[in-house]
Amino acid sequence: MAIAVENLLTTDILRPARYLGNELGAVHKDWETTVVRWVLTYPEVYEVGASNLGHIILYSILNTQPRQLCDRAYLPAPDLSTKLRETQTPLFAVESRRPLTDFDILGFSLSYELGATNILEMLDLAGIPLTWRERSESDPLIFAGGQTATSNPEPYADFFDFVALGDGEELLPEIGLVLEEGKLAGLSREDLLFDLAQIPGVYVPRFYDMAADGSVHPNRPDVPKRILRRVATPIPAYSIGLVPYVQTVHDRLTIEIRRGCTRGCRFCQPGMLTRPARDVEPEQVVEAIESGMRATGYNEFSLLSLSCSDYLALPAVGVEIKNRLHGENISLSLPSQRVDRFDENIANIIGGTRQIGITFAPEAGTQRMRDIVNKGLTNEELLRGVKTAVEQGWDKVKLYFMIGLPGETDEDVLGIADTIRWLRRECSKQGRRRLDFNITISNFTPKPHTPFQWHSVSTSEFKRKQELLKEAFRAIRGTKVNFTDTRISAMEDFVGRGDRRLAPVVKRAWELGAGMDSWWESVEKAFGAWTQSIEESGLTWKYRQVDSGEWNIFEASESISLDAPLPWDHLDTGIDKKWLQEDLQKALEAAIVPDCSFEGCSHCGVCGVDFGHNIVIPPPEIPEFTGHFVPNQTRAQRIRVRMGKEGEMALLSHLDLMRLFDRAVRRASIPLTFTGGFHPQPRIVPASALPLGVSSSGEIVDFELTEPMSIEEFRTKLAAQLPADMPIYEVQDVDPKQPAAAVLLQKAEYRLEIAGDQGNWQDWIEQILAKSEILLEHTTKSGKTYPLNMRDRLFELELLESSSDRAIVRYVGSCQNDGTLLKPEQLVSIFEQVSQQELHLLTIHRIQLVLA
């Protein structure tokens, strides 16, 4: 049975619209006619989860499967978590609003080492036992996927019934078929998991035990000794999905252009765990972007890959899309890209009227260190890329560096500051203004399945190197330098390379308050929770080893056995462990291994029947660039719309509403006028902003068009793109030369529901209307206070309904954009002044706006 969300999502909840679900692109399937019911359960707040590409792709794919449905759930913010517990309401899925316990299977994305505490928080809120040993036959199956789950699931093995390794596009539908057959056959939980364990890519921890040395082995003969990582080919069409009501972290259409990276950076786990490299056909990318932008109404898109610049078709695809969408103020963003491939073509596709930031990742400050990590970047290539950015109009560049890498000396650390001085000196020769830098210095954290998995650095050494850099950067102006907290790095290392003994540590850390993004909100609290949990679990000795630099391959190579069992050896990622050892030896010699996508095979072991081969598509011809967007400021027509904002749409903020209008107009292909300047905006002008939580049946919005449209065509197109709770009541053609509705606005009519202890509401109204002066204290933005006569702003007031403890009143008050207002809250203050008691404003509905 669905949960009454309206009782939970009130204005005391921050950004309540994040929990509404049912956005554009949401899929609704009949509960009763489906056999297997999934929830993709993202253990971060909605703004993070709803913009995660993998989450969107798998949601789309699962909902294409016959007899199966997929809903979604996200980590509630602390205010809603508290409310769920206080009201004993279980965590629910956003589309159906059913408790998570109603579903057959819950899939969690585990994308970083310390995120498991958020998963436990969600399980607890849902009323689901935290470990597989505690769950009954009636509980949903709980599984994890994602990079961290694929890398080393052992620290979290107690919490999951199974783990999905690698790409999920083909794996999850296979899991769904086994679940469907098992459910129809009435299989027990144990038998169902045994069937799942036969699927390549499915790891069922209960069928494996940990040995004394930390290695993992089957505890029954009929399951695989090693579990294969799954590999799938990207399908861009599945990326065109949800259009959230609220602004998300990546608030744009994202299309994957290349999966996998073969650069071979020795610290990079994604580069090792996603091989081989697979390019997407340029025609598929262009088609997905063009259709996706039309379908979603986004004004920005992103091309995603671990190394976008290695997608040789990038310039051609980017220019083609920019040309096709030339008149629509569309911008393109790219993740951190290879500085050695950055040229004028790429600058053209990410530049323009709304120029975005640009990011490069040199990783190290000296050539020797870049060779040790196999970055494949020379000083000349770094300078050429940054110079190109400067020539194309950028005056600020973001750079990523890392400290604590194997073989690093103080000279290498200080080389980061030297590199910044050198780049600024060389780029300033071009006669431009000073080039500024935003620099992030991360602490190297060893990751499983990489050549550097046998190396770590002590926390004290990280702190010393950070101080070296802080001192060096004090003399460099125009640089903003951010350092990663060393305690986070040590804890990520401790958990990321741990074994099954860490499950109690993770659980206890959650109980003590770790999670809920506590690392970013309160590092002291999070670190305290983790260290206390480690101490209580009797593993302080192990953490101290990590904290003091347990393995330093450059200083103690003879005492470290590279053949010793590792907790993740039972996972077959395709990369041969012997090759990782050999590549580590090459790092000791600062020897470079070429990128096997473009040069000879590196013999890592991936290519073959199980994982496929590199797919590199030759670059097509780059079209002639037709130029950046020029805003069309023609004001040929103004259309005035009177509309409502009712039901759940009242929970949208004004900024979210304006974003919704912009995307609706784009989807409707309405030729909207833009403002000028550096950041052109569509000319959509509401008469008055409506506060969060206030419903309305009388909003007025002006739309200005570059070319005339018939009123009926405009109404039909716009209405088709708006939610049902935003009905259009009237559409007028208004002379563009006349003042806008925001200028003409004079009054607003409201209906309020007010609660009090006991009172004569009609008598109070008569007293208010009889007064010629009602003074309320007004506070200016500077903090000064003075009395204002609010009676002059009250034009009508009447009682609609009443009881002894509440009333519904209607009033008409001043509502002008110069600040001459009578707000609903102020009217309640007037009632309190007359009644001499505390009153509570329960609901606000704006009936209409009145223009001059």
C-alpha cells in the first residue's frame, strides 16, 4: 500500500520536491501484472543519485523488461530521516510510494569506500535487517554494484545477499529472469541465491569463507572459485531518462561516448576495472544527444568517458552537435580531459556564450613522477594545452595533482608549485591578463587491482608534504589550493583494502553517526565514529599499520611479498596479477607502458573471449564550425499566461519552477526571446514569485517570443509539457511595448487556513476592518527596524469557514514588486495582535493576482 507522502513532505522539510518522484521520464508499470519488482536504491541524497548516469541507464533498461518493474529510492536528508523515524514510516520508493519491503529486490550503488554506512542507514529506515544472516524469506534480496563493490566487496560482504560485478546492462536483466523463474517456482531464498551464483558476474558471499590469511574460497563445490567481472557495450539511447524537478549535481543530459580506459595510469582503479576500451559509434552519440536535448529540454549536455579526449571522434561529434543546436543556447561540459589532446576544436565545442570551466589533471609536478605513474604527459604537452585554453579565452584553469605517489621526493612535491609558476610565466607572455589556477591536491590512496595496490604512505608523511606545498604556494598569487583531509585518505585505505573482519567496523561506525555525508559536514565527528568503531572491533593495530604507511614499496620492497594472498584475489577482473607485479617493477624504473588502444598490446590479460577487445573508432571528418550561439533578442510577441501551481507542485521552489518553465518551452519548440550579456536567459517573467509550499490558481507569467505564434498553438504546446498540477486557465496576446505583468502587478487574493486555541473569528475580522492603523515592525536588509501601517495594504477580508479552533479566511492585499506587500504571515500577525493569542498558519492558497 502506498504511503501518504503528503503528510511527510511539508515546508519544514528542506527541498521537499526532491522526494516527489514521478518526474518527466519516470516509468509507471502496473504493480499487479508484474512478477519481479526492483528498486534501484542510491545511497546518496536525490540530487546526487538522480543525476548518476549508471542509475539512469539501469532504471531505463530494467523497465523495458517484460513482467518486471523498477522503482527508485534515495538517501533521505537528516530532517526527513528524523520524521520517518518519529512517525514510524518506512522508507519508500519515489514512483509507487510503496515501502521498500514490498519489493522483491533492492540494488545499491556502492561507489566509494566510506559510502556503506549510508546503505545501512537506508536499510534501517526501510525496516530491513542489516545482514544477510538476519533476513527472512519474506525480506527483499539486497545486492550491491558499482566500482567499490566490484573492486573489493569483502568489507561489506555481511550486508549483501549478492554482489553484481562490473557492467550491469546485461547482467541485471539476467538476474531478473532467474528471479522470475525462481519466484514462480516457489524457490527458497537459499536456492534462489544458488541459482544466481551460476550467473557470471554474481558473487554470493554466503557461499564463500575467508581463510586466516584474508583470502576467500568457496564453501561448497558447485560455485565458481573466481567470479568474473561483466563487460557491456554502452547504449547511449538508455541515457535519455529523468528530468528532475530540483537542481541536481549534474543538471544536464549526459551521454557516454567511451567506456574503459587503457592509458594505464598506475594509480587509477577505474582505468584497470573498466578495460577494454569501447568507443561508441559517433552517429549513435549525435542522435542520442539531439533527440535527448529535444526530449528533456536541458540547455546543457555532457559527454562522459574516463578519458574523453581519447575518443577520437570527440571534435567531430562536438562540432556537429554545436552546429545543429546553434540557435538554442546549448553548452557542452566535459569531465577532466587529457591536456595533451586539448586543441582549438575541443575549445570550440566547450566554449561559447556560457563558457564553462576547464579542468586538466597533470597528477604530478615533475616529469619523473609522471613517468612513474605512467601518465604519458610531457611538459611540452602540458604547456601547449594550457596555452590553447588561454588563447581560446579562459583566464582560470583547474588542475588536479596528487601527493604521496610511489618514489616521490620533496623535490617532486615542490615541483607542483614550480609547475604553476612556470605555466603562468609562459602563458603571460601572450599579453593577456594573469592566468589564475584552482588547484586540488589529493592524497594518493592505493586501490585494489592496480599496480600500486602494494604501496601506501603514512598520514604523518602526507601532512608534512602538505605543509611543504602550503608554504610554497604562499608566494604565488592567483591560486586557490584545496587539500584532501589526510584522515579521509587513511580511512579510505583502511576500508578499501580490508577483508571481512571490517563488517562490524562499518556497522558500528554507522551506529556512531558516520555517514549522511558526515565527512563533509563534520570531519571530527566522522573520524571519531570510525576510530571508535575500529577500537571496539579490536582492529586498532591494523589501522595503525595503514596510518603509518603499512607498505612502502620503494623503501621496503624486500620485506613485501607481492605473491601474498589479497582479499580480492577471488574476483576475476581480467587483469593478470602477475602483470600488475611486472608493471609495478616498471614503475620502480620510471618506465612508460604505451596506451594499447593506439599502440601495441601491453599483455595485461583482459582481451579475449570473456572481456572482448579494444574498440577504437577512427575519427570522422570535423565539420566546419558555424560559430557560437548569438542570443536572439527580437521581441515579436508577448504571451501572458494565467495558470495554477497546485497539489505537489506547490513544493517546488521559485528557482525550480523557472527551470521547469525553461525546459518545458525548449521541449515544446517555442521560439523564445533571450536576454543579452554574458549569460543570456530566456525571457520568461512571472508577475510574482510564489513561496515554497504555497499553492495557487492565479499565477501570471509573461513569455516573449522571437516570432509570432497563434494563441491556441502556444497553449497546446506549452500545456503538453507541463505537469498536470500546473493547469493553464487563460492565454492572452499582449503588446510587447506595454509594461510587463511584473510592473503592472497591484494586488493579490489569498485563502488562508489559520489555527488557534479558541476565538471569535468574525469578531476579530470586524475589529481589523474597523481600524485605520495597524502597525507591524518591519526589518530592513541592513537590520534596521521601523513600524509600518499594514492596514493601508489590506483591501478586503472575509471569513469563509470557521470552528472554535481554526478558520478559513479570504483577503485581498497589496502585492507590488517594489516591496509594498501584505504577506499571509503578516496578516496572521495582525490577527494575533487583535486576538492576543498565538496563531498558526496552516495552508496558503493564492487565488489570483490583480494587475493595474
